Amino acid sequence: MLATVLFTDIVGSSERAAELGDRAWHDVLDRHRSLVRRQLVRFRGRELDTAGDGFFASFDGPARFHTGARVAALADAGEVLVSSTVRDLVAGSRIGFEGRGTHDLKGVGEWRVYALVPET
């Protein structure tokens, strides 16, 4: 299984807490936690732990930005296309790839795309 983990920490939090005072710092932390939790829901993340101003979360995949659908839309009938990430993850598996260039995928940026080639 491929998973992504996320650790967050508010930089300079001790100094900021001292500067703001307890009540205001608690308000900042409450807003921070609310924002992070909304994003975890949005991207189907799972909160594993919190400590002070930090979060530890996981996602069941490296991204939730429709990259797979964008790559698949480039494929011709009978063709299997993958991103450079997939190619890198299966390095050493003897699966063959042929470069299909760099493509600007709507909403996810520029990606190198590869086609699977039959094993020889």
C-alpha cells in the first residue's frame, strides 16, 4: 500500500503564544485545528494524533487531485498510460515504459507520461 503521511507544526509557536497570551493563542489554535480538519475531510485524510500545535495525519494515496483521471484521458484505445511517479515506484520490476512526453494536466500541472510496453 502506498500512503502519504503529514506532520504539521506552527513555526515559532512558543514565541507567538507568549506574544498573544493564553486566550488569543487558544483562538489561533482552534482556527488552525478547524482549518486542518476541513482539509483532511476534503482530501480524505485521517487524523492520527495531535499534540499542541501539531498534527499527524495520513492519506491512502499520495494525492487527491484527479491526476490518474487526467493521465488516463490521454490514452488511446488499448493503451495504458502512467505518470512518472508510477514508473519510478515500479523500478526494477521489469515492466517496460515508453516516454510519451510532458503534458500539462488540467488542475494538476505538468507531468511526464509513459506508456506500458509489452514485455519482450
